[in-house]
Amino acid sequence: MSADQINAAPNTIAEDSEDEINLGEIFATLLEYKWLIVAITFFTILLGAAYLYVATPVYQADALLQVDDKKGGGGLTALKELQPLLGDSTSVAAQLEILQSRMILGRVVDKLKLDIIAVPGYFPVIGKAKARRYVGAELAEPLFGLSSYAWGGEQIKVETLEVPRALTSKPLTLVAGQGGNYQVFDEDENKLLDGQVGQPAAARDMKLFVSQLTARPGTRFKLVKLLQQDAIDALQGQYTVKERAKLSGIIEVTLKHADTVLLPRILDEI
């Protein structure tokens, strides 16, 4: 054995000792920063809980549809209506394209008025979450005396909303009044019209029919009339159609939406 080999052995042992994990040092470091670790863990859990509280839940509905090529559309409403144009036999691929077409989704948008947004105005961050969890026959008491916000139990149903082109896709504000009266304002707080629940209202090339309004006087609601194209795009983002398995003849329809009442209605309409 050479002298170089003899000298290399102790060096190797020393290097191995340096590479070994010193559990004692790690434990001492953890003890030194224990309160920082506890604080970070606590705030991480707190942020996660806060997110779960304020996040709007999204629900999913699925439907399986058996396609009969000989009859072209089976039980699909959309395909039945198009059968005279499609002939006696339609491939599954063609039917998938049809179900995702803007013509079909446009019909759904028009039928269910998905181009009309009418929702209560909630207090920032926590208001919508609190209202969503409210259970009661009466309206929830407003927090901090802020009665212009919705806190739970408020409802609005708009049957008709027509606005001039300049106000299309612009947020409008409906303010509930006494005895079913209401007023509508634009973004600059200019009054556009006065109305009464259950009666058509019109002014300045604008038409509005509110069939239901449950709120204390002064509560504000958000109204938006979307372009049909924008409403279709929004629906397409929530809606998927695919063949469950290749050559199975079974179409799987999946829809995700935050409104549990509207969710099955959209699927039924398709």
C-alpha cells in the first residue's frame, strides 16, 4: 500500500463525518425558531379557512345520453329539432358538434334568459359568503348597520331587461324602495327609470320587468344585460360534451355552475 493511499483513508472518513446529518443541530434550530414556525403554520391554516369561507362553491351535474343513429337524435331536445336538416342518420361526432354549437347554446341562453344578470349587492369579501349561509324566513339583519347591502334572504327575478347599446354589458344598480317600488341607476348614479314590481317599466329606450323583489328599502341589486355572444361564451366555459367511450354511442354532458336551481334547468333545456 502506498503512502498516498494511507493518507487518503483518514480524509475520506473525515468527509463522511461532515456529510452526516446532525440531528441535534436540526432539533436545536427548530427549537430556536419554534414560535416563527407556529406563527407561519397558524396563519396558513387561517388563510385556508378564510378562503373556504368566502369562496363560491361550484356544483357539477352530469348526464349520460344514449344516441340512436337510426333515429338521429334519441331523446336530445336539440337534435330532435334539427332532425329534418340532419337526415335519418347522424354520427355521434356530428351530434357532439351540434350540441356544442352556438346555435344550440344561443337557444338555451334566450330561453332561460342567461343574458340577464340580476343579483343582490353584497358587502365586499364576506357579504356573499354570509348571505349564502343564511337560513331563515325573514331577511337577515344587516351587519354594521349597512342596510344597502344584502345579508341574506334577498331575492330578485327579472323577466325582461332591454337597454340601449351604450348600456349593454354595463353594470346598473336597482335600489329597492317602499311597497314594491324601485329605481334604476347607471354607473354614474344617474337615474334611468322608476318601476313597480309586477309591472313593466320603460324609459329612455330601456325596458324592465321585475316579477319578484324581496329586500328591505335601500338594498341595492346589480343588473347587467349581456350581449348574447358573451352569455354563450360564459355557458361554453361551464359546459362540456364528449363521447364517454369510443364507439359507445353514449354522450356524456357535464355542466358546472354556482346556481343549484339553474344547473338542472340548463341541462334539461339542452
